[in-house]
Amino acid sequence: MARDYDSILQQALELDAVDRAKLVHALAQSLAEEAGLDPEEALDLREETRDRLDENLAKSRAITDARIEAALERARKRRG
């Protein structure tokens, strides 16, 4: 089972931030179930944790948008 988690985590490194978050959530639910916990109850986050995650996600999206915009700008300059 640990080997499965290792391969999942390796694949997660290739995903964007949103898809990684979804994968980590699914993995956490699976681990909670294996531990005999109610997955939904085990994954309840404190409000400050949720806020911090939301802020980090917004930053990640902004960085991704900036990278895309920079790539588009470089392409526009090359076209003349």
C-alpha cells in the first residue's frame, strides 16, 4: 500500500496546484478510512487553516496567470 501512495505522490508533483490539492484531499480521505475514522469528520479544518489554504490557492493562481501572461507577451513580441 505504501508503494501505491509513493507513486500517487510522484504523479502529484506533475499536476497543477488545484489538482494537487484535490489529490491530497482524496488521499487524506483514504488514509482516514484506513485508520477507521469518518473521512469527512477527520478532514474538518480549522477556520484559520481554511483561510490560509484559500490565500495560498489564490497566490498560486495569480502566479500561474502571470506566467501565462508573460509567455503570451513573449510570443506577441516574437511575432512583431
